[in-house]
Amino acid sequence: MNSILKNSKITIHFIGIGGIGMSGIAELMLDQGFNIKGSDIFLNENIKRLRKKGAKIFLKHHKNNVKNISAAVFSSAIKKTNTEIVECNKLSIPLVSRASMLAELMRNKNSIAIAGSHGKTTTTSLVGTMLESSKLDPTIINGGVINAYSKNNKLGLGNWMVVEADESDGSFLKLPHEINIVTNIDSEHLDYYQTNKNLINSFEKFINNIPFYGYSIICTDNISAYKLSKKINTRKIITYSQNKQDSDVKITNIKNKGHKSLFTIVIKKNILKKYSGSYSFESNILGKHNVSNATGAIIASLLAGASIDNIKKSLKYFKGVKRRFTFLGIINKASIYDDYAHHPTEIKASYDIAKILTKKRIIIIFQPHRYSRTHQLYNLFLKILKKIDILFVLDIYPAGEKALKNINSEKLVKDLNRKRNNKAFWISNNLEINKLLKPYYQEENTIIFMGAGSVTHQAYKLIKQNNVQENSRNI
């Protein structure tokens, strides 16, 4: 109680508070008794939730917003010329990056940091769920909305903190932790890293950031991660894999049972205290990639003190993360899903789940995310998108980037249709998608809204237009 009273005298202002990472930290500090203010330019669900809990939020950036504050936290999306940043500098108000504030929160806990080009949001949620099932009451900060909490964070009273480590701007190197998971390392965020070599070097530093008594848990099905696991010999490393025979934890017997995954892990002797040999699990989420995510989470949770029996229970009833192949409802006979996939590797993973579920055709409304990513991974996008039965491509979501010459959705569709029989269509973001999809409602098709931008709003608009009772759940 004394610490809460002390915190209530400290006012922290978040510039760009509506973002998923910023809102999570702001809410966690609000729960700890801090006086929280913030600003952003758009109203969203994160802001509505924070306002209900007592945060004062301005829907514009203005120098007056930073009056009488102890410090200001800014996201990577905020430019140095922002009027509130300028005013803080003028008034000598401490400016703290989002990652630095997260690092401060982590210093008082034993922490598990989950990094990787793909899968880190789901893996973070899995670790948090497994620790909670063992009554370890973890604090969690995630990069996506955890369905079990309807938010992306949880304040726990236990000793462990579970954090999604964002590598997009290199800020994950600031996070103090004892255990980390590296799910994979793929060509991503090259707008920041410029080269794959720089990206891999950053992950190497991340792994080496753990103390000598810590553990790095690495999925060696990914070639770049595998090479790092062999290169680093100054830290304790536990490897897991579906394919590598020399891994410390081998994943075997993967099967699908309805909407569930069955799998077994084989743990070598002297890798984990108390545990060695074969253990079988039933997971509430589909996809081989999610089996790998679950395995990394199992290893981290066992290291943190969770019991194998409680881990098994938590996997059976795991509710997933919003926008990770989230089922929204059925229109006539067609099933509607909302999915965050925006990188070729992620699209393939979601496509593989769709193949398990669909009885007829897979229909995807895809919104490319960022001109730079579309340009850098163009051929990989063509390779996976050409497999989809019916594909509608919205205009590229810029995410603040300027357009690049000859990089657009119309060209992407033309190039796709050279490799297939005119089953890809370029459509305007403002087109009435409900009318477009009506011919596909009459069969048991799988319709997926896919991308990291505004396409999710189209999915929920469609559900509302067809008077479907929203039934969000993860597959």
C-alpha cells in the first residue's frame, strides 16, 4: 500500500499511448498506482480501456499536455520534432523510450523475454498462461491482446515477469532478463537493420545479454537460429526442434484432432532438472508452428518452476491471442477469420491451418503491410500467395512510409496472375467487401481477413453487416 501511495504522486505521460506496446506498459503502471496521462491522434480500444481505469488521455499532441508531469514515455513511432517532445526538452522533463521504461519495470522481477521474427506474441501468452496455471502469478506484457484477459498485460504478485521482446528497432537489447526464447530469425525489419547480417548480430547480442546463470531457449528448425546456437558457447542454451536430431528437446508425433494439436516432446537427460524422457500434450491451437511455440513455452515454464501437469492443463484450455487466426463467426456456410499475418512465413503458417480446417475453398482478403516489406520480400509473397484459391488484395497499408515506385498492390496482382489463372484480384480499400464475398457464403469456404493494418476493421464490419453474433475464439 505504501508503494502505491508513493506512486500516486508520480505522473507519467505517454506520447503515443494508444499503441499496443505503450498501452500495455501504461496500464501496468496504472495498476501499480502511478498517475497516468497520455496523448494520441486516434481513439481506439486501448485508449477506451485506459480511460475507464482512470488515465487522462488527450486525442491530440500539444505542448500543454506535458504540464506538471514527472517524465514522458515515447514510442518509436514518435518523431523528435513532435511538439510534446520539444516541450519536454525545453522544460528539462525526462524523456524515456518505451523499451527503457519496460526495462525499469523488469528490474524488480525475474524475467523471461520472448523474441523472434514470428510467433513471439503467441509464445509470450503461452508462457504467461503456463506460469499462471502453476499459481506463480506472473506479470505479463504482450504485443497482442490476450483473449483470457481481453487486454495485452497483467499485473501479477509473483516473482516472474513475461515480456514480448520487440526486435523491430533493436530495443530488445535493453531488456534485463534471466531466460529468453528465440522462436526464429527471418528477413524482417530490414528498414531498420538494412542487412540480414545486422539482424542476426542483434539476436546474438540478445542471447548473450542473459547472465551466466540464465538460459537461452532456441528453436533450431530455423537455420539462422541454429547457427547461433552452435556459435555461442558462453551461455547456457537449450535447443528444441521438430527436425534436428541433435536438439535437446525433440518434438515428435504431431497430429491434428479436430481443432486441437497432439504432440510429444522428448527431453534429453541432464537438460532440465526433474524432467527427461517423453511427455505428451494436447494443445488448443492448430499448426506445426504453434506446436513449436508451445514447446519453447513449456521449456521456459519448467525452468521457472511450473509443473508439467499444470502446463498440460493450461495448453488444453489456452484461449489464444486476438488476431492470431481468430474465428469470428459463420455467414450462411462460410467461416470468417481475422489474422495478423503480414510476412510470407506467417501467411504460409496461417494458410497451413486453413488447409486443415476448410472443406471447400480458401479465400483471403490480404492487405500488404509497408512498402519496404513488400519490396524486400516481393518474390516470397508471390510464392505463397499464388497457392490461395481466391485472393483479394487491398492497397498497401503504409504504416507511415512513403510510397515506393513500382511497388503497389495492382502490380502484385498482375504478377500473381501470370503464375495462376486470374484468381487474384486487386480491390480498393473502400470497396464494399460484403457484396464481393456474397457468392462465397453459400459453401463451406474459409474466408480470412489477413494483414497487420486496418483490414481487421473490414472483418468486423462484415460480421456486423451480416448480423452475425460475434464469437471470437482462436484456432
